[in-house]
Amino acid sequence: MQYPARSRQDASVRALALAAPYPVLLMHADGTVAEYNAPAEALFPRVVPGSPASDVLPVWLAEAAAAESDGAVHGRIGQRPYTVRTAPVGDGSTALWLVGESEDRPAADELARERRHTRFLVEASEALFSTLNPGRCMEVAAQLAARYLADAAVVISPGDGRRLPVAMCDAAGRVTRRTETAVPEQVPGLAEALRGFPPVPFRWIDPELADWLLPEGADGVKAVALVPLPGQGVPAGALVLLRATGEAEFSEGEEETAALFAQWAGAAMSAARLYAEQASITDVLMRELLPPVLGEADGLELASRYRPAGDSERVGGDFYDVHHTVGSEAVPGGTLVALGDVCGKGLEAAVLTGKIRNTLGALLPLAADHQRMLTMLNQALTGTHHSRFATLVLASAEPAEGGLRLRLTSAGHLAPLLVRRDGTVEEARTRGTLMGVLPQIESETDEVLLAPGETCLLYTDGITEAKGGPMGDSRFGEERLRRALAECAGLPAEVVVERVHMLAAEWVGEDEHDDMALIALTAPRRPEPAAASPDLEGDA
């Protein structure tokens, strides 16, 4: 082959390079092949003079030729590793010297790959399982996949209908999350992955069919691959890998790493979704079990306090409810207050309190007849599988001449305490048997009249039996409760319950205690008569 005039030195260098026993390629400055020796022709059978390097050489080798780096570049041609060095040979040409590496090089490469593989999976495990937020878990999975497995990544979670939650991470590491309205069937394998069916473990996708899967600015994508995310009994979603640089295909080792990462990501996303669903269900049920917020009542002041046994618990075995009943010509309307205590504490006891509260709500038409109401409630409790018993006290309040009329009925519960205006504390005369134990119950109803400013306190034994004090083993006791109430004579209901609750809480301190609940009914104080205005004209 004839070339323009060259120096004798350049010719010697070229001749020496082409005579080498290993593959040598001489490249023009424009990236085309100038010359090559016989070993190079055997290694690259498609190469001819004038061929662009990007058409006939592996991607990594073509990039090395374009970079004109003085350092060594390593890569594979077929199954054999090579070290490539570049050197100028005059006239702007460059020689590529390819030297096959020894057999220990693959072992070293494999060891390094396994170390990177292990570090990646350790980081992935720590990052993925550090959160139980489904959205954040998707973001972490997309970030890790983009950083270690591809140039960009997309995580798709099963959605509602055709609305798919999507987390994307681009080549710059920026993460975006949105809900995509798309047809999963348009992407091969995606619909099966989102339904939990086991698709092909590693599926290639035509980039032209997946425009909505590409993050903003993701130009020149060479390959798109879909990896299913196996969940724990529920479909977790799919991982889409996007490659824009390097090899146009994922190697077998990269596919294995991606499949193993998908198992971690799927397990973490599945756990996060299940936790979120259970937390949502728990929150809905918990709102139904929590004590109600007291509303306004005509002719009656109401205030309450509730403290479950455990600081981490929101509900327990103590409960109360307030219902405003509609009266008729025969039966006057008023307010029905119920306060009770289920044997035990925690969530199991709270479930039974929910049943009692719902049953009381259904029995409101019988609110004027405490005996009948308690009898029917007892029948409902004894007819269930629950082995727990409960105590209950009912208080019906209606405005009356001279104050507030109360009807008080206890079913195995502590009798209410009445706080008179002079500081006297009386116990209501009502007694009864436990609920949910015997087919028939007995109870007595007491009728009392509260003068303006007087209070009736309903409470559970979590107040009187609270252990604490200087030595930590003394009960708060009824006597201490009575003294506290005597000091609250004539005070509003809110002040009464706050005072009692504060003293009981201080008594137990940080020690264990039972559920505590109390509710106060106070007859409103009459407004003071307005002072007469002075007769200014008379004074004049």
C-alpha cells in the first residue's frame, strides 16, 4: 500500500509495529484504520483499510483509540482479556498495541468483580431496608440501580388501574417520582411483572417502545432492559435499566447482579407496601377505638382525661362515650354518659371496648331505661367468644329546676363521686354486678340533683389503684382522690379532671400503671346578677 512521503524514521516505526508478533492497528487521526498486521487481521476479520473504528472494533477499543491516552486500557475481545497501549507513529497516526493478558488476569478481574458485587449488595441491603416508606424505598432502589447497574434506572410499582407510581434516576443521580398514566401491555414483560407473574428474568426492550420510561435528558439510549422485582407474596413491581454508554449489551455477570439486586429491592418494596397498608388499616381502626372528643351539651359542662397503660399505646381497656339523646313528650331528652373498664389492657381489651361502645350506640333508644339497656348489653357480651368481663357506669343528665338532674347506674363499677359546693364529697348510692359474666345482672339506679357549680366524677380504678408515692408501692387510693376533689369545689369540669389527672400522674411517675380514665359532669354556674348602675343624675 502506497502512502504520501514520510520520513525514514516514521517508516521504520511503522515497519517495526507491523512486524510485532501480536495484533497492531495503525489508526488515522480521523478514527479510521490505516494498516494492520496479520495477528490483527485474524483477531478482527471485518477490518479493512479505511474502516471506521466504531464499526469494526469493540466499543471499549474504539473509545481507547479516540482518546489517544498514553496509559494502558484493559478490555475483553471474545473471552480473552487484552491490554491496549497507544503510541504516535507520525503523520498524526496512532498505533494500537494489543497484548493478550496472562491467565491470572481473568482470575484477578473476577475477584475484583466479586468484591464490587459484594460491596454493592451490602450497600443495597442497608439502604433498601432502612426505610418502610414505599415512595422512599422506590427512590433508593432507582438510585442504587443507576449508580451500579446502568446509566439510569426506573422503578415501577403496581398501581391502581393504569396509574403507575414511578421513580426515576437519571445519569446525574437526580431522582424524580411521579404517577404515570400508561398502558403496561405496551412494554414487553411489564404487565406480567406488575401482576406478579414470573416473566423472563432479564428482558430486552426496544427503546422506541418505551418513551415514557426515559428520564428527562436521557438521549442516545443504546439498550433498555426489564428486570422483575419479586415480592413477598405480593407483586413488588419492575426495574428498568437504561444504558447509554459503554457496551451495548449487559454481560452475563451484570445480569446476575441485577437479578440478585432485584430480589433485595422487591423484598424491601414489598415489605414497605405491606407495612403502609397495615399502618393505614390500624390507623382507621384506631380512630374508631380512641375516646371521643367531647362536644357541647346544653345545661351541662363536660370534661375528660384518658391515659393508656403503656406510653407507646393509644388505646386500652378503659373507655367512655357521650351521647346526646332526643327527647319526646313522654321522655325528656338529655345527655347519656357511659364510662367503663374492660378486664386487661392493650389492643385486645380495646377491641372489646369497641364492641361495647358500638352496642351502647345501638341501644340509645333505651337510654331512659338504664336497667333494660344494661341487660341487653350483658346479653350481647355473654353471647360472644370473649372471656373478658367489663364494668360500666351510666349517667343520664338533664337540666332541672335548681341545677342538673342525674340518674346514675353502676354495673360492677366504682360508684361516682359527687362534689358539693361546700367541698363535701359524696358517693352515689348505686351498685351492680359485672358485665359479660352471668346471664343476668343486677344493678341499682340513684337519682341526684347537682346544684350550680357542683360536679359528678366518673372514674376507673386506674386512678385509685395507681401505685407510686415516695416508696413507689403505695396506692393513690380513694381517700386521696376525695381530698383532691374537695379542693376543686365550685370549679369548672375542665379544672376538676385536669387536677385529678395531674395528681395521679405525678403519683405514679415513670412506674407502670393501669389505664386511667375520668369524666366530670358539672352543673353550670348561674351568671352573677349585673351590678346596678349609679344614678348619675341623682348624684348631681
